[in-house]
Amino acid sequence: MPGLYRMAAVILLAVGLGAAAPEAARFETELGPAPINSSTKTSITGHGSIHATLNGTRLEIEGTFEGMGSPATDAHLMMGAGIAIPGPSIQNLTVSPSAAGTVTGSLTLSRAQMTALRDGKIYIQINSQSAPAPGGNLWGWLLPEHVKAGQDEPLLGNWFLPQGDGLKAAPSGRQS
């Protein structure tokens, strides 16, 4: 019998070592101007693109931006209550101190932050000299990598919006 147990242990070890590591989750966002009004429309400008990779609980962020009306001063990973709902900073990011450049960072996410990321509540905010915090200059909510529709190309359903995945039809037929 001891030989049988040894063989079973070797088989279990081989199966365990042969198991593939979980695939990294990828997120992205397009950075755009924070909300503007008539007095800020010339100072809050620019755009950019961010890609993030989640390996286990480690989130790695990298991206670029350009076209801001003044140099970037700081950048942050933020957590709001949902897409387009601002919230507090959860991590400082490294940003080029110019009107165009790069933004990078990495952090280990807590369980609550992991849930928020998957629910579309985590976003990037870049502040600038002419558009400082709390409003900032560029915003972008991290969402799972997804198909992008072309101009005038409708997509049916919830497609990639995390909040849409949990919606259920109310008895009246309306979405809750």
C-alpha cells in the first residue's frame, strides 16, 4: 500500500504542476477632459489612453496622454461609487510633469478594491496646473478590455459595462 500512496502523490503533484496559471485580467480606458463649464473649457483639454493588467491582486498601470492646456502636476488611481461618479484617491501614480507624457503605477488591491475594479468603480485622474484636484484635468474609468464600436455603429445589450451585468428585469418590465 505505501507504494500506492506514493504513486497517487506523484500523480497529484504532476497534475498540480501542469495546471495553467490563471490568465491576467486586462482593463483599459480612454482619458478625456473632466467635466467642463464655460469658464474651464479652454483650460481642461486633452486625451489619453490607459492599459492595466491585474495579476492576482497586483494591478499594473501604464498609459499616455497629450493635449492638456498646462503641465500635469499629479495623477491618482481613484475609487468612486460607479462610472462617472467621482471618489477619493486610493493610490498616487507617476505622471510626466508636462502637457503630454506618460502615467504609470502599480499596487496590490484589497478585496474591496478588487470588487470595485470589476464593478467599474476605479478610475484614473490626472490633475494639471490649470485644472487641479479635486476636479482634475483628465478622467477615465478602468473597464475590462472590450470591443469598441465605430462611429454610428450601435451595439445591443450591456456589452462591457460592469453595472449592466447585474441588471435584472423588474416585474413591470423596466430595468432595475
